Amino acid sequence: MRPAPAAPPAHGGGETVVLVHGLWMHPVVFTLLRRRLARAGFTALAWSYPSVRGRLLANADALTAFLAALPGAGPLHLVGHSLGGVVIANALARHPEPRVHRIVLMGPPWATSRSAAALLRVPCVSALVGRSMRDWMDMARPELPGTEIGVIAGTRPIGLAGTLVGLPRPHDGIVRVEETRIAAARDAVTLHVSHMEMLFSARCAEQVTAFLRRGAFVHDDAASPAGQGVAA
């Protein structure tokens, strides 16, 4: 899989959102989310990178170059699924982009990844984890001052990795809810979706849109503390 070329000029006059896929994925997985963001008035672009064979910092630097090539004065928003969120965080930590205003991370293996750690112990399966994820497991977590971060976690436990590893619930089939927690996040929400369903869920798209627009998710339970809301 080759990184996408520099994006063409944005059209439509809306704010630009760059979508970054996860491990073993391709930008086509964002087709529905791109359409939904377009209907909400955003210009959505999907960026690709070698998620398996590429090193994490090299992928982060490639994203930095992609963002720098985008025209206009901003603002820019970023949405990352799984490993894509890790690439985004490292790109912004290494080379802050002043036009980036808000980012949404969907199912990020932030604190750790019990799934990846378990798979790395299986000789015939460890290669599936990829070089970027291996790098991430040994790195200090970056800080992103000045950037509004929103985190979406899932609780539908459907996923081969979760089954093989025997993940303690709640988890989305690959990432545990507690692994997604980022202390510096402005808001967080938990949805009853699996790791892969996040890419296609209309409810997830609504939450992404809400955070990009106003810096907060929609919490169905008004009594829930910020970051702990649960939605179906």
C-alpha cells in the first residue's frame, strides 16, 4: 500500500477533515464516513500509509508532509481509526501543524494494547501486528498541547483478536475501553459498536461530526460525567 499523493485543492468551501485508517486497512473503509461528513458541510480526504511494513515515525512524518501540502489557512481537523490515531498523535507531536484544530480518535490503543502484546507472543501471528504498532508499544505517549482531542471507544465485543486473546470486557473486539483513555482529551464517549463498526456506524459519524463542530460529543445521559457517556 502506497501513501496517497498530495491532495488536490479542497472544494466546497467547508472545513477540511483528513481521515487516517488503521492497521491493515485502506482509505476505502472511510467511504461512508466521508459521505456523511460531506453532507455535514466538511471536505473529507482520506490519507493512506503503509500500516504494516512502515515504521511509526516515518508514517507520522509522511502525514506531516501531506498536511503541509494542503492549501488554505485552515482550520483542519483529523480523524483517526485505531492505529491511525496513533500516527496522527505522533505527527502532531513531532511537527505541530497550527491549522489543526480538533482531532477525533476512534478506538485508539493509547495506554497499551493487550491484543497486540498477546499476538506478539505467537510466532506465526506476530507479523500481523506490523512495525508501526510494535514501535508504539515501546514509546512514551506524546503530548498534544493546544489541540482539542475527542475519543470514541466501543463496547461491542466482536473481533477475532479479542476472541483469541480473551480480552476482559468492556472492549470493542480489539481494544479495551480503558486502553483508549487519554488524560488530555477534551471529551470522550462510549458507543455500543465493535472496532470495525466504528467505520460504518451512522451513530459514530454523528459523534465525529458533533465533536468537530463544537468540541464535544453528544451524551445521551445528561447525568453521566464528561467522558463516560454511553450511546447505542
